[in-house]
Amino acid sequence: MNKSEMIQKSYELAREQYAGIGVNTDAVLQILDKVAISLHCWQTDDVSGFENPDAGLSGGIQATGNYPGKARTIEEARADLEKVYSLLPGKHRLSLHAIYGDFRQGKADRDKIEPKHFESWVNWAKIIGIGLDFNCTLFSHPKADSGYTLSDLNPGIRNFWVEHVRRCRDISAYMGRALRTRCVHNIWIPDGSKDLTVNRFKHRAYLKESLDKILEKSQDPALMADAVEAKLFGIGIEAYTVGSHEFYLGYAVAKKIMLCLDIGHFHPTEQVSDKVSAVFQFIDELLFHVTRPIRWDSDHVVTLNDEVRALFEEIIWADKLDKVNIGLDFFDASINRIGAYIIGTRAAQKAILLALLNPTDKLREYEENGQNFERLALLEEAKAKPFGAVWDYFCLQHDVPVGEAIINEIQQYEKNVLNKR
């Protein structure tokens, strides 16, 4: 019996076991196959971008490590991403930051960027058959050196960044139109203070005013959708973050736009998974940035940990899988960057699969009947079912490396491509 036959046989046995608790694994894999994860372009090059790659990072962002093979050009970034997509089961997306524009025909400042600077990305996306999402970039720029952008006390600074984000929304709509798949545009800003400030209210009032100006122009919701992303704190803004969770939650509800919940942007004792059922009472659609914080918002490579599993369980239990947009947000310069992508994306996919493999209907029945012992017992028994066999079969279906076979595949790419840079 060869390896493929062993995977098939193991899946058939697993299918029988899951059927015993009321789960149809074939149906589950059909659902998983439709879940597209938006990979973040900034893992390819440690958030350098192509606007001014030698300028260095600022705005509370750090990429630590100096592992060889970093992408230095758009061509290298795209080659790396193509390799990543070839090792992932399913069809996924790419999330671009504005600093990743194609400026080879001439640079443009942030308030002057246009769709033409992303035309080559759109053409590439068409060729490989993926959708694009977008992010305005309000960090690593001289006009962000004060620590404030959309909430700066200086109206000239605010207007510069308002124009930047307006143009990013136009670029997002262009991407959605060109690729015939809606582009999600996410707004995150680094605004805040390292120490105490007496102008909290004023900065937040200016942020609201700036966002109102940005959203004045309506966009076709079939082409692009707006999201706002909160944060607890960052490097250099430990005392106060203008765009807090409470601010953006209120703003998203008032404007009927998406809220982005980043797993790493909350207090270490907060569970983002618990926010799912609460926020969905007031907002129709959410964006999630899946990452792995360690002690602070350090954006480590996603692993199959308790919080990631709990997040997707809550999404599935709320019947909102079709109302969430899943993106990744981590950057690790200390390990093979292709490997980081593969580990992180596959971990997110595994968490979704595990949530789908829960016997949700039976669990609800027990809970609604007050059978709490039975509910807990079934939850525990479901953990012991052969989930790995189902995952391996999903990879086999998509003709991508199964299990530890990805290690050799990535090592070969490192030897043949990355080490020659």
C-alpha cells in the first residue's frame, strides 16, 4: 500500500468515526474548500515594501531576525508567494499594503498613489487566479514621525493622510472591478502617545473627523468593503492608542462598516473569540487578522493553539463563516519566510477544519435540553477523533504535500532559490 492509499484508507476510517457522532466529513471538506484565507504580502520581505525599501520601519512595528532569502523585488516576492500557494490546499487571496505598489516607472508619495501603481499586481493576480485585498499604509513615512496621522493636531498632516486613504479606497475598488471579486480595504493607524497626554479627546475627535471625510465618497459594495482595525498599544505608544477597540467598535456600528479584530491587538488576558458573538449582534460582517501574540503584539507565526481554535469554534457556532473575512498578519524574519507562511496558513485552515468537525447540532441539542454533562462529554470525545486523517486527505485531494513532506519541499526552494539571493 503506497502513501496515497494509506491516506485514503485512514480517511475512510476517520469518516466512519465522525459519522458516529453525527458529522459528515465529506460535507465538511466541501465547506473548507470554499474558505479563502488572505495571505499578507509583508511576510515576504519583513514589511519593507517597494516604495522605499531601505528606509526602515517606524510606527510601532518591528521585524526581528535576518534569515537569508528575503524578497528584494516585486518579482522575488511574487515568486515566493507562488511557491506558497502551490503548497496550500484550496484557493486563497493576497492582502497588499500600499507601500507594495509597483513604482518602477516612478515613485509617488502616499497622497499621489493611483491604480496604475498596482496594475501589475492585478495582472499577476489574474494569471494565478487569486483575489486581492488592500491596506492603506500610515507608517514608515516622515509625515508619521510625530506619532500621529489621521488624528494629528496639524490639519496639513491630517489632510495628507486623508487623501492617502481616499486613494487606497479607490485602488481597492479598482482591484475588485478588475478581478471580479470584492476587495476588503482595512484601515489601521499607528497613532498614539508613549507617555501621558491631555489631548485624548481631541485626537479622537480628529480621527473621527478624518474618517468621516475618507468615507464621504461611496464605493460600490460589490467591489470594495471598508474595515477599521483597533489596537491596545504598540512600541512607542504604550500609554495611549487613539484607535482603541471602543472607538472603532462605535465607529463601525455607526457607519455600518466592518470591524477588524486582530488576535494580537488586545490585552493578553482578553479572548478575541469571546468577542465574536457579542460584536455580531451589531455588525453584519467582520474581518479577522489571525496571528499569535506572545506577551505583547509581536505577530508570531500562527500555530494551532487554543485561542485560534476557540476563535473559529465561535465563528462556526454562531453560523457566521460566510460573514467573516480571514486574513493573516504575522512577520518573522528569524526563520524561513516561506515556511512561516505555510505553517501559519495551514494552522488557520486546521483550526477551521476542527471547528467544522464538531458535532454542533448534537451539542446544541444537549445544551438546550439542559444536558450539560452530555454536552461536555461530547466536546471532549470529539477532541480525540482522528482529525489528522481528515486533514491529510484534504491535502491529498488538492495534490499538495501531506504532513512533514512540506519540510523537504521548502528546504529545496531555500537551496535552489532563497540561498542564491
